[in-house]
Amino acid sequence: MKAFFHYEFCEGKIKRNPAELLRAPKVEKKLPAILSVDEVTRLLEQPGDQTPKDLRDKAMLELLYATGIRVSELIHLELADVNMSIGFITCRDENKERMIPFGKTTKAALLKYMDGARDALLKGKESKWLFTNCSGGAMSRQGFWKLIKYYGEKAGIKGELTPHTLRHSFAAHLISNGADMRAVQAMMGHSDVATTQVYMAYAGGKEIREAYGAHPAGEAGEICRRAGAGAEQAKEALAPGSGMGDAKAPEMKRLWDRAHSAQILKNLSLRAPFSFGVVRQTKPRIVPSPEPKHLRIPPHVASASFACSAPSFAG
């Protein structure tokens, strides 16, 4: 209506625009749907470890949540894109590539899959793809969509669940735990930081604060303070019978693994000859940067000692 009267006025067919003072209604922007930490834990626990398909499904779900990559990036990962020694994957398209770290639990799931399950699925065939279907061919988006729907129903998760839900959950949980916005933007592959800032709406959620220990007086916050004080104290806090690690064991393990991934991100950014973690142009060449200043690990993460063999769960 406004456009019509504006056109009529500009063409001189009417003397005054009657819709000039009209204001269009504000379109409500819906927040992306995410899973709680408990729902993610239940979802990742659904695949078994008895068949090659179970091991493949477990590895795919763990990697999807640990890295926040898109489902199209997941099914197009090649064997050469996975660095198991350091713990990161490389995602690329025609003009860009980025690297994202993953945690110890995701690494363990990938190793189980690659040590035998992948060959069983290939049935003697050769394939460059990391994940294949039961016939040895490349995975499809529709195939993985059915897979995550199946495990979601099995885990008792209500509401809509898509592969992108895990991507949203990855970003929201990271930011809620104090991760740097620019680092999350780089891992998500967002060209504009405004896209990443949407997840800030979840930073004040009571449930996520309690799960990740942001509340200074909470049990999880005490464990985080112990982690900052030293590795041995943190291990004691998570040990069975400590009175704190038992009740929130899955959430705490996931917190440790998330912090471990953040440390990998920091270490690689210092070692690599290019700006690690940032979407960069691959054509015509990579321009070295002597010191990546875009990554800032949160103080409570950077102060923790990651040399200890602390429990880890999902990435």
C-alpha cells in the first residue's frame, strides 16, 4: 500500500501521499531454537557402539555439536580435512576455508569410527569422504536429517529438531560460557559479527548459567574457580564423592571439553603461519599474519591449566 501511493505521488497522479505517515508494523525476530545442555547430552548418548552405523552416527553427532558446522559441510568433509593429532577440521567452499577445533570425546568417537566402522561401510570401495552411507556412497542431507530426527525422538526431545539446531546450540552454549564473540564468529563462518550477536540473547538464561557455572555462588562456579586455581584441585572437584562433581558430571565434562577446544584454538593460532580460525580467502594465496590479534580466550578459560588429564565429554 505504501509503495503504491508513493509511486502514484512520484508520477504526479495524486497531489498528496495519504500513506506518508503510515508506519509498517515491526516484524518480530524469532530467536533460533536451541537445545539445553541436558537435551544435547541425551541426544549424543543415543547411538550405540555395536554396529558400524552406530559408530558413524555417534561420530557425526559429536562432531556436529563440537564444531557447529553446517550439515552440508559435515557430509562433504574429506579424510584430508581432519587433523587427529592436534584436533581440528578444515571446512572449505569455493573461495573460503576455516578451521575449527574439537574436543577429546569427539576425537575418541572419530577414532572408533575410522578404525574399523568406516571400512565396514565402504565394503572394499575407495572414498575420499569422511562419512559414507551404508552402501559406501556419500551421505546426503536428507539421510542425515532422518538420522537426527530418529535419535531426537529416541531421546525424548520435544519440538522441532534439525541439524541446524545443533549448530545454534553450539554457538549459544559457547557464548553463554563466556567465549569471545569474534572467535565464535570465526568458527561459525559468519561474514558479519551481527549474525553471531543473535546468540547473546541466551547469555542471560538461568538454565545455561547454572549448567556452565556462570553463577558465582553455584556449584559449577566453584568447580570453575578450582580449575583456575590448578589442575589437581579441578580434578578433585570433579572426582566421585567430592559432593560437587557427581550431580553435574555430564555438564562439567562438557565444560572441560569446551575449554580444552578453546585452548587448542589459542595454541594453533600461535603456531600456524596464517590467521587460524578466521574465514580467509584461499585464492590467489594466503597472506601470513605474524600475530593473530582477533582471538581472545576468556580469562576464566585461559587461566585454567589444560595439561592435566581432566575428564572430557563432548566438544
